[in-house]
Amino acid sequence: MKIIGTGSAHPKCAVSNEMLEKFLETTDEWITERTGIKERCVISSEKLEDLATDAANKALEDAGLTAADIDFIICSNVVNEFVTPALSCIIQGKLGAKCPTVDINAACAGFIYAMDMAEDKLRCKKAKNILIVCAEEPSRMVSWQNRSTCVLFGDGAGAAVVTEGDELKAIRLTTESMTNVLYYQRKLEPTPYIDKDENFEPLVMRGREVFKHAVSNSNKDIKTLLEETGLKTDDIKYYVLHQANRRIIDAIRNFLGVDEERVPHNVERYGNISSAALPALLDELNRGGKLQKGDKLVFSAFGAGFTTGACVIEWAK
Ligand code: ACO
């Protein structure tokens, strides 16, 4: 597999820490010090499927392809307005594509899980060009009265077009069922037969536990992949990490012992946009002219589940 195009789209409403100070018992100082986040873009009048389609169209254009060239669409999404149909079906229609589609939910690690699925389809020759779209609106899962969670998240979409190639050098996925540290329960319709306690609440997160798992699992994933590929930390041009918290990013960078410029970040501008964070950051690097053919990149992400995913890939464009 190789990546041949990237795209991203963010909502227009940028919410600064100072704006949050107006209705939450919080400060810019606290948020900046604990998370590195200065602002996040949050959906107001937009629809998530439109952001996703925008990101996908940009990725197609970057790849020099049209929707007709796509054989399969994988959409990574945790929550959106529709339970059914799948978000990928809605995106397919908006793009004017004709191929089969599927949604996956591997939380913030969704982009890497989608890459793994794409790699398998390409290897089996079941597809030639695959569109991966990660579209997320975590701002709709949190209580905006809860300062411990709502300050952390933003909304957005990131996309990549992948095709046949041998640039994906190694990939690793892990899932560990830890459903009490990070969860959000959807409210279902009542029935005359429901006879159990149901407690629907906004996103619950035990931040410190998530923090520890995120750092230790990402470190382990990256170390394992470097060993597997025989690469040294300095052989990697960029470590493209999940953008949840600047302190998590710094902790992983310290473990690796690499310079700041090798670990790019935009969490300060967008907050945590779940699985869209990784392709959106990759798109920034791509469009900013930071990537050259042959550059080796490490991707690593973690999310609710607890899921993690990481890979080593060579830049092909
Ligand atoms: N403003 C001011 N005070 C706050 C705020 C806020 N926004 N949020 C919490 N506090 C308070 C708490 O109430 C607590 O007060 P208390 O001591 O009086 O009880 C105090 O600050 C410390 O709270 P902690 O939760 O212990 O603070 P911590 O240093 O652990 O930082 C944080 C919290 C930022 C959430 C951190 O634990 C973290 O980043 N965890 C990882 C979160 C993450 O990455 N989540 C997403 C990963 S998976 C995915 O992407 C879906």
C-alpha cells in the first residue's frame, strides 16, 4: 500500500480558551498547561458529512483521481447524526462514487485500523484505489458543562487515498477491553419490554488512566515496529502521533529521545478530533511541502476501547 493523496476540512467556528472561560470554571492557563490546546474548531451550522466530503474531494484531487476511480470507501467515525445509514454511504453519494463502502469505529485509532483493512484489500487484489475518510464530531458527545472533558475536543475530517505499493513497511493493532476509562452511551428508544436500568450520560473519561495507557502503549507500539523493521529512531523523518494532548505527545517524544521538529503537532489549534487528527496532520505536512519521496514516517494513535494502532510507512509522492 502507498498513500497518494491527502485532504482535510475543519469547521469554521474556532473556540478559544478565553471563550470557554465565559461559561466554564476554567482558565486559558489551566488548559494550556495541562493540554497544550489554545483553540478547537467546533461544528455549528455545518454537517459532518459535508466536512468529510470536502476532505475526501481534496484527497482525490491531490491523488489526481476522481470519485469514479475509487473501488472502496472506508469511513472511520465514532458518532454522527445518523445511526443508519452509515456515514460512508452518505459520503459516497455526495462524492458521486459508485463503489461499496463501510464504516468502522476504532475510536481515535481509526485511521490506522482503516489502513490495515485497506492493505488487506489491496493485497487480495479486491481493490486498486481506496478512499479512507475519518470524520468526527466529539463535541457532540461531551457535556459542555463538564470542564474536564469539553475543553479537550474539536471536530473535523481528514482523508487519504491509498493504492497498491510496498511503502507500508509494518503495521500493528492492539485492542484491550477497558470499557470503564473512556465511554459514551447512546440514548436508545424505549420499548414496552425494557426491564433493566439504563443510565445514559455524556462522555465519561478517567483522564489520568487514559494518559498512562496512551503513553505506555504508543511507546510500546513504536518500539516494536522499529525493531521489526530494523529502523533506528533517527531513520524516521516524522512521528505523526494522535493529537489528544501536548503532554502525551511530549512524553512519547522524550521516550524516543528525538528532537521537537520530528514530532509535528497541531493539537494547539484543533484540540482532539479523534481519528481525523492523524490524516489531518498528515495533510498539513503534505500541503506544507514538508514531505519528500522516500521519507520514513511513523503513525501512532490510541483511543477508547482501549485501541491502539501504529505503522511505519514510506512517503511515496
Ligand atoms: N479547568 C480547570 N480545572 C480543571 C479543568 C479545567 N478545564 N478540568 C479539570 N480541572 C480540575 C479538576 O476538577 C481537578 O480539580 P480537583 O483537584 O479540585 O479535583 C484538577 O483540575 C485536576 O484534574 P485532573 O483530571 O487530575 O488533571 P490532569 O492533570 O490529569 O489533567 C487531563 C486532566 C488533561 C484530562 C489529562 O488527564 C489528560 O490529558 N488525559 C488524557 C486524555 C486524553 O488523551 N483523552 C483522549 C484520548 S482517547 C481519544 O482521543 C478519544
